[in-house]
Amino acid sequence: MKRFLFISLLCFGLAGQAQIDYWTSYTFVVEPQNVSTVYNMVDTYYKAHKPNGVSVRLFENHFTDHTNNYTHALVFSGSLDAMGSMYKFEPNADFDLFLTQLNQHIKDGYSSSMGSGVAGFTGGDGPYPFRRMFLMDVDDPAAYAKAFTEFNSENNPNGRMIFLGSISAGRSPHGETHFIITGFKDFKTAMKGVSALVPEGQWADYQKRWEESIEAGGGVRMVSNSLRILLGEW
């Protein structure tokens, strides 16, 4: 059955520490011949009907594994009040028509989830269209959030966005509780990761501080990782 699932994974682009909001996330599968049609439909609808106070983003899930192999994610994020207002589900003929038409070009729904942001930082102005995502099972959320915030508030290099979020509903059987998104300005930098942005002479110290933050954050198990490309933002 073809189903459209609302999706969102917040990815903020503010200078310094990012504003932390709530998110909902739905992922789905689009066959190659329908990719441009789906983008155009989302673009047309949200240019005219953007929810008040909510950011909307459409991603392509570019590098995946067999347990994380949806093709697209549509993203909504905002304050609790703004998200609550969007989900009132009041009668809306324009939205119903949009969903009906979109469903015709989606092969299948994949997953849906929701949660909130924990902390985020950006090293300079964006955009950051290439985003590596890490799903994790965190043993001690409070300790991990504290270590993440302390390290990245002082050590986030120029040219990278990093965001930590928690998942409150829609977790898979693999047990992910949190995710980290790291955003980069180009594909080359995304391939190499943060080491491409830290000066060579500072890398050993950076690595030492990072390892200390991991130890302070307690046990963490990597569930999966992928790379998304931002297709559109409204």
C-alpha cells in the first residue's frame, strides 16, 4: 500500500548554538522516475502553504545500509506551539488534495518518528546541504548531552554544523534513542568529515578532547549511519 508519512529531522543553521525545537519524522520510498515530480509537488505546496513557525525540509537519503534504505525524508521542525498547531488536523481541502496526489508518486512509506532537539552548534554561516546522520543507543542521556554540549561549544570547527536530538516515539527494533547530524558545505568535506576542517597541527589535541568527551558521555552504541542531501527548504 502506498502511504505518505510526515517526516522531519531537525537540522538548524543558526550561528553559534542553534535554537532547539521539536520535530516529527517520516521517511518514504520514491522510484527514480518520480523523484522530480515529488520534489515539484512538495515545492509548489509549501511555497504556498508553509505552516506558521515551522521549517520544512526535503532530503534525499543518499548513502544507506540495508536497514536504513528509504529514499527521501520530508522535514518539519519548530517550537512546541508551532508543531502543535500544525498537527491540529483541522479540515483542509488543499492539504488533502496534496496528500492524495503525492501518494500516487510514492512507492511506499518507510517509517515515522518524533522527538526533540538537545543541543546544536554551527561553525559559521551555512548552508550545510550535505548531512551525515548517526543513529545511536545512548545509555545515559543526561551525561551524553552534557559531554556533547561542553565539547562542541568549544571545539566545533568553522564550516560544520552539528546537532544532537532525542527520539521519543517511532524507535526501530534496533534501539536507537538519539541521533547526531553533522552538516557540511560540500561533498568533499562531508566525505572526509571533521578532520578536513581542523588544522593539521591541532588535530591531535582535538582528537584527545573528543575521546575524553566520549568517555564522559557514558556508553553509546552506533545503530546506523547515512548521508543525506538537502533538496529543498521552505
